[in-house]
Amino acid sequence: MSTASTLDLRAMHAHETTRHLVGTMEGLLFIAQAVAILVSAMMDKLLPEGQLILVSLAVGHLLLGMAAFRYGGPFYLGGGWPVLWFGLVLIVPLIVAHLVAPTEYAASPTCVQLCGYPAPAAILFAFYPWLSAQYAVLRELIAVGMLVAVVIEPLLIVLAINDHPTRTNFLSVATSSVSVVLGFALGKALGIIFRRAAEKERILATQIYDKHREFLHTRALGGGRIIRNIYGPHAKGLKELAEFQQSVRKLRAELLTRREYVPLGECFTDYARAYERVLRDSPQIGSMVVPEATASLIAKSLGDLLRNAAEHGDNVWVYFEITNGVGVLDVVDDGPGFPNQVMDRPGNLHNLREEARAAGGDLVRLDQSPRGSRMRLTIPVLPRQRRRGGRSLATLDR
């Protein structure tokens, strides 16, 4: 795999790990904001209707927290949803400023009203890579812009409602700004720690995966070839050995696809080694990666179609291309062919076609000539929109 592909897989693994974490964090942070609003409702000197409004806002945040636990919060959903966090951290403090008497806002040197409210959003903006890697610079600019806006908002409010701001007012604003900046720094630190932990987890999982696959290849498949070479092609028990090797290949394919994103080239090269005597054209997939379910179906299709073609033909050709996010896999052989009714009978080809259709693709026989077969598998290779995920992670085709 290329260095660029390895870096892409690292970024995607770290992104998915922190994404699962942020799914829980957002619910907790909405609840923390609700508590901050309730404290302000109980402690601050508000206008007559102020307490009712703040309690309503607190209940709304509790509901948002419950929804985040159930469905994922704005950052988890991705897309434009994080704008909700940005809007809330600007609008809610502004509402509170209108609910207190002008002389009461920023009257305490400890902090302005609701000064702890923006910190959770600052943590999330710094912690979670909510835009993909190619927009890392844009993400940082937006996060810093959010931080600046939240920091200067209390100062603008003080200047707007007080003709003669006092030293206490400025000290209160400064203290509030420090809490937001510290929240942003905490988010950055947590992001670094969690991404390093995710990378160590990925490295360990890769080492275990490589160890098991190498064992299966060297000991099981390699041992089988040695036995065949020593005792010849007609030795007793070779049929059972071939069945055992086929089971090993299936297990290797399962190990290959037990990752959330799988290098597509590995699906082909694994079977290319198994059928190197009959495989004439090997596709160049590059550093593209696909979701686990897609890779599993492609690997299974390759195994079934290549095995069927190799058993009945002398030569097999494989063609693969991707157009508009749809992979097209053609397996062509020069065997005796088969009746079209076979596709409708229970069996490997029928089952494979049903799985392909369930995944949004299809399996058809294109060549209707008396000899040979051209089987075409079509399958979407871009992840579907997730109900909890909001935006899909595009495959990294570089």
C-alpha cells in the first residue's frame, strides 16, 4: 500500500474513533450547558420573566442532550449540523444579557453571566476533526473564528449597554474569556491524546491481523503446496487438502474484511495469488478504500466467480472499473458456459446476485454465446449515508 494510502487510513481510523467518542460527549456537554443555564436562573438577578425563559432554555438543552445520546449530536451527524453549536453559544448568552438589568451584566469580577456556557462548544470544536482531512486548514480557521467571536461577544455586550464601563466589567469579561480559551485548549489536548490512543490501537490490531494472515498463508497454504509438490498431483488425499486450503482462503478473506475501511487492492491481490495461473489481467485499484460490507461482498464475489471460472475454463480475465461511485467487476472465462436458468436456481450465483442487489448493485451474465461466460458484478463503492452518521466518508482515490 502506498504511503499516502496508509496516512489516509490512519486519518480515517482516528476520525471514526473520535467520532464514536463525540457521540457520547455531545449528550453530556448539552447537559452541562443545561446545568449552567439553571445556575444562572437561580443565582443571577433577572427581569421578572427571565427565570421562566432560562428554565425553558435549560429544558431545551436537556432534550438536546437526550437526542444526542439517542441519535448523535450535531458534530456526530456531521455536515452543517455543527452550526447549531456555534449558533447556541452566540445566541443564548445574548438572551441572558437581555434578561438582566443593564447595571447587573458583568458586574461581578468573577465572570459574566453564563460564562461557563460556551466552554463545552469550544471543547468540541477543538477536539473533534469534524471536517475531513483535506479541509484541515479550513476547520482550524472556523474553530479559531468561533473562539474569537465567543470571546469578544461579552465585551461587545458591555460596550453596548454601558455608557461608562467599569474596571470590574472588563475584569469580568477577561475572566470569562479565559474560561473559553481554557476549554478550547482542553479540547485540543483531549484530541491529541485520543488520536494517539486510536493510532496505537490501529497498529496493534494491524500487527495481530498480519500475524494471523501470515500464519494462514505460510503454514496452511504454503504447506499444502509443498505436500502437492512432494507427492505429485495424483496423490491420495489431495482432494481433501484442496478443500482445506479453500477453507483457509475463505478465512483469510474474512480476516481481510474485518476492518471498517479495507484497501480495495488487497481484495484483488489476495485472489490473484490463488489463481495466478489463470488470471491474466490484474486490475490497478491504487490506494482506494471501501467500507467493510462492500469489501466483504467484493472479496466473496471474486472468490465465487474466479473459482467457478477456473474450474470450467482454461483462461480467466478480470476487469474492474469505477464510474460515478459504482464499481463494475467483470469475470470472463472461456469455459463451456451454462444455461441462463442457473442464475434463478438456489446456489452460489443466485445467492451472490441477491446479496449484490441488497447492497444496491446486481450480478448479471452479459455474454450469451454458447461457450464462455462474462459475469458482471456492479456495486456502489462509496459508503451510504448513515442514519446516525449524516455525512458519508468518501473513499480516498488519489
